[in-house]
Amino acid sequence: MSLRIYGYAGSINVRKVLWCCAELGLPFEREDWAGPFRSTSEPAFLALNPVGLVPVIDDGGAVIWESNAIIRYLATSRGREDLLPAAPLPRAQVEMWMDWQASDFNNSWRVAFQGLIRNNPDHRDPNAILRSLDTCSRMVAVIDAQLDKAGGYICGGSFTLADIAIGLSIHRWRSFPDRPALANVDRYYERLCERAGFRTYGLNGGP
């Protein structure tokens, strides 16, 4: 079964899928879409994803979009219950952190990242950047407390899909200047850096 990924590698959501593939040992082919590459408003892309966003996968004819849905599908279809448990409660605990990352946590750093790192002219309001930094740091403090309670990873002592989602956002947060020192998050980041998939698609994949 051939796996094709549509989306440019600089996208944090595409990198979720790439890192997941690394954890699963899945070979894939990738096409550059969005960012500085082909527009996702082209009919060829909209035929895959009508909302026009990356990533999209085609897994032997199974076309799926939305990064968290994709990595859930990949882990489940390959029988990787270590990454996404089958039992309802531990699965929900992984998924709630994934969903929080995709909504609240991502939105907290978006303005600061666009203004400070991407130098986006639409995000230069210093007050808005400060608010974004403050909100993001408060959310990272929530993660720090969770790591203290859970152990080595977001949902306990073992790596799960929640760590792919949260870990990439932590990597992005670390690109900001003057961030607070959070010991549990620092140790967590060191653990992530031991994983080949993170080194390729997080650490060396850009902010």
C-alpha cells in the first residue's frame, strides 16, 4: 500500500504526519503544496480536500485530511496501540491533549510566531505579540504541571500521539525570546530530542 502526503515540510501540521510516519516506520512520498509552493486553491488539491488546507494523505485510496485525524488513522490502521490506545479512557486522554493543542495551544502562539519568527507584516502589533507570548507561556506552564504529574510524557511514562502534537508546539515556543524557565518542559524536550523522528521533523525541520 503506497502512502502519499500532500503538503510542504515547513508546515507544523504536515510535520505531525511526517513524524508519525517516522515513529511507525512508514515509507511515503510527499508533494509540496501550500506555503511557497503550489496553491491549495487549485482544483487538483480541492478534489482531495475541499477546505484547501494541508496536510492531506492518500493511503492506497483512503484520502484523509486534518493532521490529528491523519495521525490517529495511521496509528490505528497500523495497530499501534502504544501510540493511540484502543481502550476508551486512555485513548480519550491522548486525544484531549491532541485536540487542545490543535485549538487553544496553537492559537496562543500564532500571533507571536508570525510577528517575531516569520516577520509577517500583518502581525506587527507589539501589544498583540505580548498578549500572545503571555497566553502561550501560561499554556506551557499547564504542560509543565502535567508533565510533573504524568511522568516522562504528556499522558504518562510512554510516548503517544499526544507528544507529537504537543512536542512540535513546544519546539515552536522555544524559538521565542525571553521565555520562562520550566524544568519539566526542558527535560521533556530533551527526551523528544532522543527520538529520530523528532530530530528530523522537529529539531531540524525549522521552528
